[in-house]
Amino acid sequence: MPFHDRRSVRPAQTTLAPKTDPGPLAIAAVTAVLRDFLANGLIRYSNVTRLGDVQVSVLPPDRINLGSEEPNQLNLFMYRIAPHASLSRNRDGSQSTVDLYYLLTAYGAQDLHCEVLLGCAVHLLSTVPFLTSDFVKEILEAPGAKAGKASASPLRVALATSEMSSTFTRLRVTQQFMSFDEMSKLWSTLQARYRPSVTYEVAAVPLPVEG
């Protein structure tokens, strides 16, 4: 007589990853959204600029390769974080709100390349006075990043799956106009060689506190 094992066999259970707290990724998410928006915009402008491939980086300026062979490049560097004037912290302590300040710099070894790149960047950012939830979602959750393709870094995949767009409802993006003296002091502090630059503020970035 054949033997039948009457013990029930439980189906394998799938362990769901815990929901990611978006708070620790909030600042990086803003930078990633701006960087990707600029990179995508420069691709659209390529038929006009005729500059070929342009890299958009988010490095400290002293880490950018300079010289006669420097590539066409935009660099977006977050140089300051400050508490938002009216919403620095919720009364219940569930969320802090900050303003982020960015230095946007153009690099290029050929005549007028820096001017063209900076003009493109300023034009692009003038079209997005606010980073809305839908805008953030569209950029962070791009198919390539959310699918975890080999070209996407682990951090980029984490940003794509963090539901960060539900946290950012309306972040104001404003160009800041520094005097030449203020800009010189900033570059001196960064200990880097000056290149044509503009500065931007992204206001009222929420930093949720898990609780």
C-alpha cells in the first residue's frame, strides 16, 4: 500500500519589505529630482545646442575635473540647509521643514559652451516654479529606476520605491541672485576654481519623523 503523508503542506510565505520611511531620503530626493529634470531637458535641447552628451552631476565643485579637456557638464551642488522661516517644526514634532540652497555651475572647454549650458539650465528651471507631488512622482518613479535596472544605483532604486511623492506636495523653486562679493566668498569657501554659476532655493522641504 502506498504511503500517503497526511501532514498539511503550508504554502511558502512571501516576506514583504517594510515600508520605507521617506524622511531620511527627503533631501537626496530633491537633489535627484532636479538633477534628472535638468539631464532630461538637456537631451531635449540637444538638437538646438549641438553640444553632444552633457553630464549633470551633483558633486562638490572641488571634485570636478578641470582643464583644457574638461567635458561639457552641469553640476548641481547643495551648499546649504536652513530651517524654513515659518514652518521649522510641527508642534507635535512629527516633521521638520527646511530650505535647500543649490549652486548650479556650467563647465566646458570650448568658447560659449558654459554660457549655452547655463542658459539651458536657467530656462528649464524657470518652467518649474514648484515641485509638485505629480512632478516628483514622474521623475523618481521612472520605469528604469523603479524596475531596478543595472544602470540604476541601489540608492536610486530606493528613492523610486520610497513613496516620496506623497510627502512633497508643493516645493517652491526660486532663483537667488547673489552679489559678486557673495558669490566670491562662496567659491572661496568651497576651495574651488570659479566657473559661471547661478544659485537656487528649494523652499519648505518636509522631513517627516517616523513615529
